[in-house]
Amino acid sequence: MKKKTALPSMKELTDFLNAQSVGISKKDIARRFHIKGDERIELKQMLRNLKEEGLIERDKSSRSYRLMINGRLPEYCQVEITGQDSMGDLLARPLKWQSNEALPQIMITKDRIKPPAGMGDIVQAKLKFIGKNMYEGTALKRISRQDNQIVALYENGKIKPVDRRLTQTFLLPDVPRTLQNRDLILADIPPIRMREPTATFVEKIGSMDDPHFATICAVYMHRLPVMFAEKSEKEAAHLSVPPLDKNREDLRDIPFVTIDGADARDFDDAVWAEPDSDSQNPNGFHLMIAIADVCWYVRSGSALDSDAWTRGNSVYFPDKVIPMLPFELSNGVCSLNPNETRAALVCEAWIDQNGRKRRHRFRRALIRSVRRLTYDDVQTALDGVQQIAGLEKEINALNQAYLALKKQRENRGVMEINIPEQEVILDNKGKVIRITARQQTAAMQLIEEFMILANVSAAETLEEKGKPVMYRVHDHPSLEKIAALNRFLTNIGIKQKHPFTEHSQTKAFNEVLKQAAKSDKAFTINEFMLRSQSQAQYADENIGHFGLALERYAHFTSPIRRYADLMVHRALISALKLGEGGLTPDEETTFAQTAKHISYTERQAASAEQDAKDRYIAGFLQSKLNKRFDGKIASVTNFGLFVRLLPFGTDGFIPLQALSDDFYEFDEEKQLLVGRGKGKTYRLGDSVKVILRECDVLTGRLTLQPTK
């Protein structure tokens, strides 16, 4: 039998270093984890990896290791070359940044790489901190070379990149005759150090005058796959609803309903509830959450599965969706359309009157939803304005079950950060007609609580059965972020009974948020609280979900649009022996790789969605140039201020040079700019009046100026 390794996990190692008040040697680390013999070599490699990732630093004089100081880069760091300044030096950004503050500015003043580093290259650099969040660096080794293909706007023989990080224009010789001014193209650009940069035409992809140009830019900038493989299309064309058999039950007599936004394009979940008839559960409820049985149609190893894995998730733009699955599935056989028989995996649960789950089970079934409802429909019914004819009893049961689940949510202390989601509304021609903040209604919260119940149940079942779980994890805030949050709250006059620690639970954070809600500091504290949080991601190892105050959590409820959910469905099918379409041995061995991949595609999708949104908003605001707006300072940096324009919920930028009445210095701890001469301050959360000076529709950048 193989001896169990004494090596800690990366998290155990960083947690141990986190707990030390001083640096600690590799020998002491080995002693703490009882590491001996050849495992010392593996420990050395782990420490080297953490150092290269910028998570720990090593003191050369004492040969000790410690967790990285928040907001400071290590001496050796992997960076991406992003541009070139006016002096010819390369500009770069760190690949990993452990702070929610502004990215540091890195100037690569020496380049030892042959051929020279160029835009998009990822290099190992040696950095020197030179103050005010700035570094000088030497490029030592190329880690990977990106192809230098960009999205750009063509005008009069030149092209301008749509990426706001690239300020350089390029000449474009050998222009195709069909190319016209304001066309959007793909182009290859040369190494960034060339004195007369000349690009090469690759392909025309659209026009700046196309109402959908913002989405076109985002799709090509982030290299999102749009077309499905021909084999996938063929597989999708020959799918049909499965028959009833020993593994699939007939639940078509249950009056399920789907509840989604009015603009929803696919329906992968349906719900139903009734009072529990069990006398041992007074005032309790019996619920069913039916989720499209996507894994029946999308089998491991198929072309459909390959395309779905590559995409990782659907991407949602204001004007269109790039789906994870072809239309025949996402809007057809896998969509729980009303009055149509559909295959589903059903989570059946029983809760008590306080929302505590008594038991649950999963059933593979055929269902038939009876109505497609919108959030507005249901909210109107919940408000008592207008009932939904024929479903009065069902809607009331859903609401009562939700109110019970809400009690459990409040008892757990789910993090209640309040930052409304921005929504861009288009007309049928693709023109922005308004920008609004999406309001979280009780109808939306109802569906959210039902989905959380099903997600938790899925994770519990897989753990009980010893099957792999694709966890949705959310770590506690780091010690550095907690310390920064405590300092910030003190600086703005918020009194805490007890400062936050690494052991603080969500209820402690909610107490501060509740205190702030009744003051003029609500915006400020919600913004800073959000920045203090870790980023949620997918993982094959469980660390819990801090924000939801849950010990275990897995995404189960959206397999049409998230590959993570598809993996959870397959694991459940295998664990419960529910027939075909389960998890394969190969998938089990690559679980960690898949978790890392879909965490990346999720971030990629979010960036693309925000990029498109920024361009749509800039286009909408062009007609409002030189007008005055109320704003709140959303971020303070050493190079300027980001201001939230309150009527639109979007951020514009005031460059430092626009604050021309004084010389301003950045106080990172207090999150403010202070004038050296007059003492005037600009602080996170301050109300300001600004003038909209520039809307760069191509890049989505808004430039503001403070009013006098």
C-alpha cells in the first residue's frame, strides 16, 4: 500500500504562512508538516511555484518565506506585455494580482529576450518597486508568445485598435478594394518596438456603423467561439425526447411552471411546491425543482460535448447570446417549453416551516411545464395586484415555500452586498433606448432560493455517494483584505463592536452593511466590501461558499448554459445509477483540469459581456457630451478617479491631470486623493458633480471632468 504523502495542499501551505507573524524557513515548514526525504524536493517546488505566482516572497538574507504583502508584486513575476509608452519602453500587467486595488504600472526598461518581447507576450520579469504603485522591470524569459492579432477600426489607410490598452495606430498597406472607412477588421501587428508599425490585413468582421458592432468587437477581442463544429450540428439535428423506462419516471401530471425574465431565451428550470401532508412536518413544504436533462443528449466524448467544454458557458450580450449548446438543444429539446414533454432531472425536497431541509432525493423523469411565467407576472401576483388565472394555489404554495427558505437564508447570514446589476435595453433595431439598474424582486429571489436548495442537495448527494463534485467555491477574504477593510471603516468613521478577523462570518459583515444602509456611506461601504471578497470559482476540492454561508455548494440548475452543471448532472446519474449519460472514468481523472478551464471561460465571458456593455453605453451617452451629471467616486487610484454616473450606473474616468487646481497625492490606506497645496480631498464614495467630456465608442471609455 502506497504511503500517504505528508505534503500539504497549496491552500494548507498558504494558510500556514498566513498565520505566521514573521518569515519562516523551509526547514521549519518541513518540520510543521512532517515532510522528510524526497518529499523535501516536492516542497521546494511548491514554494517555487507559489513564489512565481506572486503569492509568497522569500527573504534572501534569512532564507525565510512569508505570504506576499497585499498590493505588492514579488521580485520575480510573470507579466503580459500590453503596450508601449511614448519613450519606447514596454508596458506590462501582472498575470496574477492579489489585490482589488488598481493594477500596478510596470515599465519593462530592459529586454533580454531574443527576438524582443512584443504585445501579448507573457514573460518572466524581474521587478523593482519604484514607488506609487509603479515598477521597473527586466524581461528575462518568454513564457508564451501570443499571436499579435488585434481587432481594429480602419480609416484612411490606418487602423486603430479597439482594445483601450493599445493607444498606437498602425499603417495598413495593401488594403483590399472592398475595404471602406469605419470597417472593423482583424489585423496582425508586428513586434511592438518597430519604429514604423505596419499591420497586415487578415479579415473584415463588420462595421462601426452596424448597431451590433459592440458585440462584434467583444466576440473577436476575447476570441469567443461562435460557430459549432459541423459534426455537432449534425448530432443536434437528430435528437428526440427519451421514452419512459425503469430509470425515468412520469411526472407530467405535476403542474410545473418556468419563471424567468421577459427576455429569457431558454428555460432550463421549472418549479412546483405544495404544503407537506406529513403530520410530522407541520407548516412544512414539499418542493420539486426540475432541471433540463442535458446529459441525456450531450454525451461525454461527443462532438456536442467537445464544443460545450471548449465554450464552458453561454455568453450573454444585450443583443444576442452565444450559446454553449446549439439552438436545437438550448431553445429546443432541452428547453422546458410549456405544454411540451421534456426530459428532466428533478430535485425533490421537503423543508420545515423555517426553511430547514428535512430530506431530498433526485429523480430522472419526463415533465411537462404548464405555463411560461415572467418575473413581472409572478411579482404582480405576489403583490396582490393581479393573480395568475388557473395557478392561484400553485403560486401561493411557491411563495409560502420561498418565505420559509428566506428564513433559513437570513439565519445563515448570506452576504447581502447591495450593488445593482446594470442593464442595457435595446430596441428591435439594436439601438440603446435606456440604461437601468436591475432591481432584485421577490419573484427573482424565490427562484434563487429554490435553485440554492437544489444546488446544495446535489453536492450533498455526490459527497454521500463518494462521487466527484464540481464545487462552486468562494473563499473567505484574505487577511490582507480584511486588514484593509478594517482600516478603511475606521478612516470613514464606522464603529465596529469587533474588527473583522479571518474567522469572521458573513453575519458580521452584514451588520456593518445594515448599519451603512441608513447612512450616506452605503455606496462606499458596499463598494469596498465587494472588493474585499475573494472571487468565486469552480474546484474539485471543497472549501465551502463563504458568500452564501454554505459548507458545500455545486451548480446543478443550468446545464444548458454552464458546463459545470452538466458535470454535476453526469455525476448524479452515475452515483444514483439512473441510466445512460453518466460520468466517465476519463472525466473523473480530468476533473481538476475541467474546473480550472471553466473558471477561465467564466471570467472570459464576464469580460466580454462587460466590454460590449461599455461600448453600448458610450454610444448611448454620445448625445449627452458636455452635460453635467451627479456621480459617486467608485475607485481612487494614483492616476485618477473612477466615478459612477448615478443616472446610468456606469463608470467614467477623471484623469489626474484633469484635477488642475492643485497637485494631488494618493493615500492608499484612506482611499483618497489629497491636494498638497489646498488640502482638498477626493475620497471613495464622495458625491461629485462631473461633466462628460468624451465618449470613445470604439473602446467604451468615458472621460469626465469635475465641475468647478
